[in-house]
Amino acid sequence: MSNTSENIRFIAVLWLFATLMLSCGPASDNANNHNPQATDSAQSVVADSGAIVLLTKEQFKEAVIQLGNFEKKPLSKSLDLNGLVSIPPQSKISVSFPYGGFVRSIKVLEGDYVKKGSLLAILENPEYVDLQEHYLTSKSALEYAKKEYERQKELYEADVAAGKSYQKATSEYHSLQASVNAMAQKLRIMGISSDALTPASIRSQVNIYAPASGYITKIDVNQGKYMQAQQELLELNDTKNVHIDLTVYEKDAWLLKVGQKVLFTLEGDKDAQTATIDLIGKEVRPDRTVVVHALPTNRNKYYMPGTYVQANVSLDNTLSDVLPNEAVVRTGGKQFIFLKKQVNRDSSIEFQMMPVRAGAESNGYSSELVRHNRYC
């Protein structure tokens, strides 16, 4: 309800429960049809949302009822939210190897912190030897094919050799060139430098290195086990991009903005910490909530992914239409206010019971008193 010039008044809630000698009836009833008998209980008043409460002049004076208008006041609000410590998908790294092999050594344990380039494991497979051997053999053949290609080219350009011999030499040279380049890329993926490879440096083992810095969160193999090609060896979490995933109900999502400060505590940790909202979800999930991402201020602290978080977001002070808390009747899970409708000829006063939904409370006042049609 907005602050208008209408004659809207409220009745203090303390009076409502202290004075039960009221009559309730539909809006069409008037003072002449009023039944002075008391209602059975306050619950009968609540049940008849939108009912008319009629007070005589004497009852109004004896009850010491306070009347007043809606006021504009700045209210400070806050939201209590729950969430989890999380990391973005790009920071959760699965370490695997494109070729199968036996696990000969594991250099880390779950929970270890490793730096980028650290040795994680060693794999062994005779096929690694075969690939290196094939590369060196093909590389040697390529050198011969290149010389033969250049020789045939000179003879062809001098009209000494037939074009067929030149074409054959060209085809063999380009074919070997493609094969050698492909094998060089395979060796690179295995961590073997093709430029430094010699017959004396052929080896059956390859090293697996950390692709990024972070914590080892899972190891899926054990020493001596054969690991299939592309099988996950272990999992690494790069926690430098850790954030807090908070859950907010859709009705409150509009109150949050990027850049707002968040005060949060971790499960089992009483010390409050701060974060800043950096992203608000653009879709309402099936449970009618929206996900909100917040970045912790302390980037040097380790936050364990999956940890439960309790958070509070302070909202800006805004001018709101407010009433004193005592003017809002709260009973049976519902909220009501009483609106002064008219003064009859016999000086009796009519009040209408209006269901509302109150918003934030601060300094004894309630805001966002909007009519709740579900109760009408």
C-alpha cells in the first residue's frame, strides 16, 4: 500500500487481544444490525478476513485506541542465506593420460598441495618404446627421402629424368614427413621431446605432471594397476578461484546486486568472514531459488569445497511505507491490519480487517505491507 491521502488508520495490536467485545460481519452490515454480543475468540476474527469491526464511541474511548497514517522511514534490511563453498568447473581438473600404462609410482596423497609441473605419477608400457623406435626409424628414412626428392627434382628440371620418378620421390617424401610430424606430436603429449630423442634415450616410462597448482582431492588408481587410455588418474582442485554459492529465494533475488558485501561463517568455524557478490544467477531453479556467487575477501585462506556456509547480506537503507510493528496482527500464520472505514451517524466507527504480508522490520517498524489476496 502506498502513502496516499486516503483516510487510512491502524489499530494497535495490543488492543485487539485485550478487547474481545467486538462484532464482526460482512461489509453490507450497518450499525442498526450490530449484535453487541462478544465474538467467541480472536481466531473467529482472523478467520473472517475482510470483516467489518464495529466499535461504539464508548468502546473506542475505553480501549484507548491509537490511530495513525503510513509513514515514510528509512529501514535497514538484511537477508539470511545458506550455501556451500564451491569451485568453478574450470578449476576442477581431472588428470589423465592419452595412452594406457601400468602405474609404477604415485608421488602424492589425497590432500597434498602441489605446484604446477610437480611430478604426480609414473606410468610404464612397452608401447611407449615402440612409438619412440618408430619415430627414430621414420625420421632416418625421411632424411634419405628428402635427399632423393631433391635429386629427382634437379634431374626433372634438367629434363634428364622422367616425370614419373620425380612424382614418386615427391609422394614418398611428403608421406614420411607427415608421419614423422604426427609421431612427434604424440611424443610431445607423452612428455617426450622429439628433438632430444636419440636411440640411447629411449625409455619405457613416462612422467605425469600437475597441469596446475592446487590440492589433490581424489586418487583413482593404485601402484601396479593398469590404467586404460583416457582413464582418470586423479583429481586436482585449483582453489585460487574458490567462491561461495548462496541460495536466495526468487522473491528476494531482486534485493541483491553485484558488489554487495556478504558476512559468512563456515560450518564449525565461529569467526565471521567477508565476501563480495560477483555474479547473480539469471534463472530460477525448480525449487524457486536463484544461485548467487560471492568471492571471499581473504584469497590466501583455504576453503574446503562442499563446506556448509551461513551468510548474511546487509541491504541499503531505503525509504519505505511503514507502520509500527504493534499495528500488524500476527496470528495463525497470517498477518492483518485494521483500516478505518467510516464514522456512522450514531458515532460508532467501522474498521475493516485487511490481510497483508509484512516485509522487513527495523527499529519497531514493519515495511512492505502489501495486500495478500491469498487470504481474501
